[in-house]
Amino acid sequence: MNTIEIIRKKRDKKSLTPDEVEYLVQCFTKGTIPDYQFSAFLMAAYLNGLNSDEKAALTRSMLFSGEIVDLSEIEGIKIDKHSTGGVGDKTSLILAPIAAAAGVKVPMISGRGLGHTGGTLDKLESITGFKTDLNLRRYKSVIKKCGAVLIGQTKNIAPADRLIYSLRDVTATVESIPFITASIMSKKLAEGIDGLVLDVKTGSGAFMKELKDSRELAKSLMKAAHAFDKNVIAFITDMNQPLGNYIGNWLEVYESIKVLQGKEVEDLNEVTFNLSGAMIYLGGKAGSIDEGINISKELVQNGKAFNKFVQMVKLQGGDINHLRHPEKYPKSKYSENIYADNNGYLKTIDNYEIGMAALELGAGRLTKEDKIDPKAGIIFHPKIGDKLIKGSLIAEIFTDKKKVIEDVKNKINSALTFSQTKVQKMKLIKEILK
């Protein structure tokens, strides 16, 4: 096949055959076509879309670019969760140990930061020594010992996705339902799960800004899961403001620790407990999602969920001293506060800009080669609907890059709008699809 002709075909809004899609994915994975040609395909497909056959071929090609893990030797139902990404979305760090403490097996293969959103792997790697690149033997060993494991794609698991994922991040081709579906499901289907809970974000800080697009993505993901006989529940949740208060890799680990130790963070707890409740339900440890939610809360209150998190981190090489004494974690060179200029109710947040502000501080990547500063980030205090007075603390920023501070402060201020009349709080869980 001719790579240029395939790119031209998609550029000209023509449909590719499954063989042509598979050819591109295989050649890119093997390194026989360069980044710039696959980038051209990504942009052509992003602009012109992929039909259902092309989308299925892309998912299948990415899935079978590596091996599918067999976890039949591990007793119990294996359930994972996946979020489509957002600002301050650290639910995986909290719900994996909750579900494992309930007796559900959680084999979780996660991704890195993508665009303005943080990545679970980057967050975990902010814990000194934490290894996300376990081989399959260690992967299975950790699941057997503590019930949960969080790793990235190995060279054996969906290697095509790992390569394509990083290229999408720097070619402005992230917000595509076919690409998101293929990326998520190639990883999830490869990891040996029996069921999956999906958290599809919607709003200004999500890849899908409109509810109808989020619903379409949720249905696309569910269709792919059902095609491989996997049980699935999808939540559509709000991402018009940061989830929780902490944004940035270690900052999000810190907030997760506090929630696992019983701190009430209203929005973060609500979303996390719904997701973990669904996992516990799909894992056969509860008769309903509501019962699973109650079990989740109990496991946090009695300390079993936090202990499970500590066990998992230790098994994956992490320094548990920072989990027990997070105040000892290294601090950023610079920190500044942002205050409200006027009185009023917080009406809207451009959450995308908040995510980009965190990225500028060092919490994400602008290019594939960029290194993340695990200390960098934002503590964002108010929620939409909160009444603020002049001088109220809006955010605290942390960075080692002095030159970006003023720009970030302006970016955050510009992302907010206020009203003199009362503003309704956001509904966090928009829909549940079963």
C-alpha cells in the first residue's frame, strides 16, 4: 500500500478500508512510516471523521498491536474505570484502592497528560520511586497481592495506542470521538477486564464541550465494550470547573490522600463514590450502585481504603513516607495568591484555561519532550455559585518558573465571570447510561 495515497484519500473525505487503517497503524507502530505522515493522517481523520467501519478497524488494529492479557489465574471479577479526562480529575487514585478494599480486582492501565488535562500516570510518578512501567509478571503479581494495580501501556499492551496517544497530544487532534474511543478501548480491552465503568466528562474543561457530544462518546465507548462482551456503565459528569480544589500532579495526589483519610471534598467525593460504587456493583460485591456507594464511604471511614492505597504504592516501588507525611514533599520555588477584584457570585469558569494555566506552571507538556514538574500546579478554591467578596482568595499557584507567573495570574482571572445575582450550583452527574 501507498501511505501518501491513503492520507490523500482521507484528506479528500473518502472512506478507508479496514486493511488501509490496519496498514497505517502497523507501519507507524513498527516505525516504518514517520511521525509527520501519521500526523497528517490524524489531522485528515480529525477534520473529516471516521465512519463506524473505520473506527472499528482503528480500535481493533490498536488492540491487536500487542497482546491481550489473560487474568484467568486471578480469582474474582476484574473491573476498571476510565475517565475521558479533565482538570483536577484524580478519581482513579481514590477509587482504585476503594474498589480493591471491597474485594474487586482492579487492573488499571492509564495514560499520561493529554492537552490541558492531567494524566494518572504523571500523578502517580510524582510519588518518589513509583513505577508505572511494570512488566506483565509484576502486573499480575501486584493484583494478586493487593487487588489493584495502576500502570501505563507496556511495549506488549496496546503499543500503537501509546505512540498515537503522545502524537495526538502535540498535533491538536485530541478531541475526536473515534480517536478517543479507539485509544480508551484498545487499552481497556487489552488489560484482561470483565467490566468497565466510564466517566465521560462534559463542559469547558472536557474534550467534549457539549452534552450531546459527551453522550455520543459514551455510547460509542459502550458499543465497543459490548462488542467484546464486557459489562459497562457510563456516567456523564460535569467538567465546567476543576474537580476538587487541587490541580497538578503531586497536588492531586495530596488531595487524594486527604479524601482517602476521610476529608470531605464535596464534588470530588460525590463523583468518586458514584464511580467506585458502580465498580463494586459490577464486581459483584454490591446489589446496586447505591449499595456500592455506601460500601465505598464505609471503606474510607474505617481506613481500609487508605491502607490499600499505601499497600499498592509500596508494591509499585513508591515512597510511602510521603503518603503518611505529605508535608515533607519538596516545595516549589515560587508561590503566589490570586484574589477577587470585586464582589459577586462566580458565574462561569473557562476550565480549559485553568488547565492550560497549570500546564504553563510546569504541570503538563507543551511538546512530547517536555518534562513535568510534579510540584507545580494550582489550588483553586471557589466553585460556581459561590458568593465572593473583594479580596477573597481565588487560587494559589506553585511553580519553579518565575517568568510565567504574571501570565498565569492573568489567564486565571480572565477565565472567570461573575454575576451580581445568585448563581445556581452545577449538577455534577448529568446522566447514567447502562
